[in-house]
Amino acid sequence: MSKSTDERGRIYLPKDVRERFGEQYRIVELPSHVALFPVDEDPLDGIREAVGDAFEGTDADGLKADAREAISREVREETEDRSRERDE
């Protein structure tokens, strides 16, 4: 799906997308692209529903720290890959 911004920088999502994923999204900027991730009303409930008891006993601070570490690692790896490609 391709969308353009309007003169104020807004992107309008089709109704079927909003109905499927909701009205709130997290915008994540990566070196090569921007991604939208739906945000549940209660993000922890959404995670627990998606993965079952995988995070049972884990608090929000622990989840945030793990997520930040994983994102940082992913960005580093992508940056290193792009750097290698330029050097070749």
C-alpha cells in the first residue's frame, strides 16, 4: 500500500486498516525506513494476548529494557550491513 502526505504532513489510513489495527500507532524511525506499529489501549495486555504466558512475571520496565536493547541491536546490524555494502 502506498500513501502520500498532505500539505500538513498527515497520512490517512484506509478505514479497513483502522478497523483491523486500531487508531493509535507508534512511529519508528529506522536508518532505511519508517514503520507504523499499532498500539493497544493497554500495550501490556496486547503483548500478553499475542504471546501467551511468555512474559509472565516480567514487569513493564523489564520489557522496555529488553525491547530497547533489541531495537538498538537491530539498528546497529542494519547500519553495519549498509556500511559494508558501500565499501564493496
